[in-house]
Amino acid sequence: MEFFWSSSHVPVDYFRFLPEGCISEIFSLTSPKDAARFSAVSRTFMSAAESNVVWEKFFPSDYNDIISRSDSLMVSPSKKQLYLSLCDSPILLDGGKLSFSLDKKTGKKCFMVAATELGITWGDTPEYWEWLSHPDSRFSKVAKLNSVCWLDVRGKIETRMLSERTKYFAYLVLKLEDRFHGLGNANAVVRFVDSESDNDAEQRASVVRLSGQGPRATLPLSRDDGWMEVELGNFFNDIGEDGAVDARLMEIRDLGWKGGLIVQGVEFRPE
Amino acid sequence: MSSTKLLTLKTSDGEEFKLDEAVAVKSQAIKNMVEDDCVSNAIPLPNVDSKTMTKVIEYWKKHSEEGVSKDQLNDFDKGFLEVHHSVLYDLLLAANYLNDKELVDVICQEVADRIKGKTPEEIRKEFDIKNDFTPEEEEKIRQENAWAFD
């Protein structure tokens, strides 16, 4: 893009003379990541880039409703601080059934469904699955797999809760105990509950590796919160009118005994 | 068919522009004056020079034309905004003063597009912005926002 420079052009920092309202509007049309970088440009930029007017625009439109479902008292000196806090420290909603956070670079909504809200086949049978608290878990209970033949764990979320026009990924958040055994591979699939049956989805399930030899890229990855995660699949959320999405991990063909994993929940997030 | 009324706008450098009222009321400020009936003579616009007013009127006229498709308008806007940032600045101030929200939004989006994804150095260079931080201050800001600087 060529700009015409008049012969008498003297470099002027025009941003210094723009009304703050205009600069705020301009910054709010960029992204959280951009706004955080603008603070380093100049004092004028920093003043606008730190303003509540700008950061308010980066929150999802329903964030106040979401926060009201939490028991935590959200007090922050600024909208930017509140934004960063929601990114770095997920809050619990609905009495601890799920957690909520924001994706830092984009402001999109992330949710983790607690183990207690997952559909775990044989989850009620104490010889197979145990429910206990774990120091690393954000939820009050995690599900510990003693031993089971039929492994089937699923987490569900309503698309209307998610950010619009966003590609979402579903992850099983877990730890592998030392005694982890019986699960080299498993199958995983994500489906829209209203438009695809369980059986149809099962047919197209992909293979996920939980241990053993193989390319590192396909094994469970470490997260920042001390847990591991396994990608179950992805889907595109358009305007959130597609009903519920179901993300499922299963090993129901190889019926050998499996055990030694701890499930914290299923997370739905943009990347 | 109602008769078209012509308004006279007078810019800071004394130039007069005659314009259909129907077009000029894209400016909420002018619209208010028309409704308050204070437009018998030329409307003074001391905060807008003739060079900028010419461009604003060019925008207003294109966006008032009949039979222009959305694609054609987008193409027009794209070319209209392909100017040096000093011109954008004058346009933005004028649009703000004239209270034409549509034009303000379009210019803000253009500037936003020019600063998105850029490093502070790139932004300073493109917009002739002086770095008025000390090296220590700048380093502190970068560290506080380290997540944004990968």
C-alpha cells in the first residue's frame, strides 16, 4: 500500500491528538493480544490500551450472566485485570458442576465439565470407579478408575453456551497413575447430539493413544495445571443453535481390564 | 416528490460547499441544526477544512447513491480509505465533529486493521510515534504483558 507523502510532510504522532474515545474504539476493534502489546508503544497508547472501555469489549457479551452463576466474589481493580484473572484462574459455576475461563488471546469462552457431570458407564460401581477429592483438581471430586472392562466416558455441553463462529476442541483431562494398564489405544468421537446418533458416531470414531510406543504427538499432552489431556475431537460452533455436543472416549471392543487413570473432567475450548 | 433543499456548509478556511439536505443530514450535528431550524445561512464548520470536507462529501454522496451494490460500496470504501494516516486522522476528527457514526466506525476499523498483529516497533514506525518510555519502563510493560509478545 503506497501512501502519498506531501513534500512538506513532517512526522507527527497523530494519536496524541485523537480524542480518547476514538482511540478506545480503534483498540476495541483489535484483540486482547493486540491491546496488551499496545501498552508498550507509547504513553498515549498505554493509557487507552489499559482502559476499561477497551477491555469491556473483549469479554463475551454474556459474561456477567456467567459470572453470576459462580459463588466466587469477582472483584478486580480494572476490566483488564478481571479479564486476565478469568483467563488464568477458572471459576466454578453452578455449585461446582463446571468451570469457566477465557482464552487469553481471543476472549473466547472455555468450559470444563466436572467428572461428576460426565456420563461414565459403571461409574456408580465402587469396585470399578472411585470418587474422591484430589489436591490438584479444581473440582471437589475426581473419578478414579480402579478397573473396568467397558470404558465409556462422555462429556456434554450446550452449544448456546459457547462462543459463536468458533472451532472448538474437546479434551479429556486426566492423570495416569503408575499402575495405569490395559489402555494403549482407545476411541474418541465428538458429535452433535441432535443430528447424529451414538451408533453412527461410533462408526467414525478416531483412535487416540494413551500410552505405549508411537509418535509423541499423539500421546496425552501435559497441561499447565498439572494434568494431562487427550483430544477427543473438534467441531465448529456457528451461532450456538445446534443443541448439545457430546464428546466421548471409549474402549468397548477390546474388553480386557483397564485401570489406573484419574479423570478430572472434559474441557471444551477454542484451541 | 419533495423538493430537494440545498444546504451551504462553510469550512474553516472559508470555502463554501452546497449540498442536498438529504445527504448532509448523514451528519447528526447538521441534522440537529436543520431540525432546530438554524440553517437559514451557511452552516459554519470551524473544525473542518475544505480538503477534508471534500473527502467527507465524496463519501456521503457515494453512500447516498441509488443502485449501488454492497460490493461496489465496499470497493469504494477500500479505495477511499487507502490514504496516509494523516488524512485518516483529519477525516476521523471531522467525522467525530460532524457526528457521523457510520463514517467514524469505518475509519476506526481501517486504523484498527493497520495496527492489528503488529509489534510496537512496527506501529511506531508506521505512525511516526515517539517512544516516550525509558528502556526500563518499556521492559517492565513487556514483562507484565509477556503472554502477548510470543
